[in-house]
Amino acid sequence: MDRRFLAILAVLILGFGGIFIASQHSSNNSSSNSSSTQPTNNVIGQGSTGVKLVEYGDFECPICGAYYQPLKQVYSQLSSKIYFQFRNLPLTSIHKNAFAGARAAEAASLQGKFWQMHDELYANQDPTGQSGWVASNNPLQDYFISFARQINLNISQFESDYSSDKVNNAIQADLNAFAKTNQEQATPTFFLDGKYLPNSKVADPATGQPSVTLITQVLNAEIAAKQKNKQ
């Protein structure tokens, strides 16, 4: 974790809380979107308390990558109590393979393995942007097919789904859903039970690093409030 933050320290200084801001993704990165396509529904956790944390993320964003392990640690501890949902917000104006990463994840989702591909993408992300799939001119052939094999996907189906309108439209539907939140487009952006959760609430104020302790505290406070309201 410390090594990753050394690589992105300059970015953290420039953007407290780890936010990257960009314009809406270019239309040439997706097919014509069907107005009937619903946003994605990639959710984990048993959610016994009904609390849900939603992340709008970009698989190429180094700050999203920095949040990956702390969030995963928190979810492993609270998975019986909360839901966690990931939606796509590829910032293509600054991350050339962000939309490609979202395609890989959503193609895997069609085989029931979104979270496995989610983990592969973040675990193999170079936060400096200099190597690996984030820097590749052909990430599908160079990396994503290998990731798909590692998580035991049907490769022919994965390749077909990766380039499909269904996958592209699902990603566009996530972008459309985010636009309705009226938040400035940035990653990661969190919503806790439908309310915007600033990154500053879950990051160490001294370093800008995402904090397992703070994330856990925020979620436990929401769980307690929801349970109190039910009494």
C-alpha cells in the first residue's frame, strides 16, 4: 500500500482526497446508447442492515486503485451488514484505457464474474500509467484475455461481449445515472444510502490516503442510525 502511494503522492497533493475531474466521455468510445438500458447492478454483500455504499469508479484511475484494498478490507469485515455497489465512471479524457477497462469488467459480468475481473484490473493497475494494461495500445489482446483466462471465463464469449452494444450501453447507462446526481464528474465518487459521501470523510486528512478506520466508522455510524430509525 505504501509503495502505491509513493507513486501517486504528487497526484494526492494536487487533489486532496484523491479526486480526478474530467469531462463526459467521448462519444466515440461507446455505441449508440439505448434509452431503455438500465444502469449496472454489480452488488456484493448480504446487506442485513440495508445500508448501501455505491462507488462510481474508473479502473484506470490511480486513486481508485489506491482505494481498492482498503475498501476490500472493510467489505470483508462488514459484508454481512452492508451492500457495496460499483458503477462505471470512465474518465476517458485523461485515462485512455478507462472505457476499455469498464468493458472488460462488464463483459465478465455477463458471465457472473464482474468482481473477479474488477479485482484483476485493480491488482494489475500501474498507478503511474507507464506500463501494463493502462498503457497498452491493445489492452484486450495484451492483457484482458489473460485476465479472463485466470478467472475461467469463456474466452470467445468474453471477446464478443467486450465489443458488444450491450456492454457499451450498460457503461453509458452508468454515466447517465451519474449525471443525474449533479455531482462534478470525478473518481472515486461515493454515495452512502443515496447521499453523496465526500472523499474527505474517509481519507486521512494528513496524507490523503484512504483510511480503513474512517471508512469503517462512517459505515458503522450509518448502520447504527438506520437501526435506530427502525426502532
